[in-house]
Amino acid sequence: MDRWAAYRWVARGMRQLCWAHLIRDFCCFGERGGAGGEIGEQLLKRAAIMFRWWNRIRDGTVTRRTFQRRMKSVERSLGRLLRKAAVCGDAKIEGMAKEILKHEPALFTSVYAEGVEPTNNKAERALRQAVIWSKISFGTDSERGSRFVERILTVTTPLRQQRRHALAFLTTACEAALHSRQPLSLLLAP
């Protein structure tokens, strides 16, 4: 997840900052040049190391314990670099570094919590259809329309992720409701 204010209710140690967003920030550091630019380049190198090891844990060529051990030095050096950036003399870089440091416990959740990804790409892909629909349709004009959209997206999004046919599911669900039969489940049978 990124640093959006709506996520602040989640304890920092229970969430993961999105490394895709962090990499963009580190690139911005690098583009500004000077001492902050050099720090940005070093931060990008640490991010590359982290993803190299993440890909190995994901493809099963390294154990989680080894991954965690290897990440210790990356964690320490990343923290040192961010603290250095927070006093580098470039106000914009200092501000960004201080903001990232506020969320430091959420930088490496994916290292210690199985099933947690280092980016929010999966979540953003899941929301993509809703965002596109919203832009194309300009939203809804009523409370009733909003309820319909939230409910239909609640059904079609997991169906798409499960590679199930949404129209067939909805048709069968409506027929079941009309004939007082057991409703279909969005959950796949074990």
C-alpha cells in the first residue's frame, strides 16, 4: 500500500509500503542531483538488491529464512541512507525522506510476513476496471446507482480474478433468486 492518508488506521507494522512508489521517489532523489542525487542512486541499488532476492523467494530458489538474513543489511543501509537524505540540504528530498521514515516499520513487512507482496500492483490491477469504468461513465448520479455499482463490482472483480464468466454467474444467480434456490457462492469450491 502507498502512503495515502486513508491507510493510516492500519498499524505500520501490519502493512507494506509499495516499493514501486518508493522506487519512483528514489528516482526523483537521483534526478535532483547533488548529495541527495547520490543518495537516490544508492537507494535504487538497495531496491534492486531487494527485488533480486524477492524474485528468488517467489520462484522458490531461496528459503524465506535466507531471504530474511540477506535483507538485514539492506534494511540497515536503507535506513541509514534515508536518514542521510533527511538532512542532505535539499528541502524536497529531505521532506520526502522524512515522510518515508515516518513509515519505516512498513518498509519490509513483505520480508517477514508470508503472503505480503512488496508492491501494491496486484491491488491496483484489481481496481483497474472500476477506475476505468468511473472515468468513462463519469460515476453515478444517485445513491441507488452507487449501491448497484459497488455491488456489481464486488461480484465481478473476484470472478475475473478466478477466471470465471461473470455474465453466466449473474444469470445463474438471478435464476436462483427467482426460483428460491440456494444462491451461488463467489468462493471457489475446495
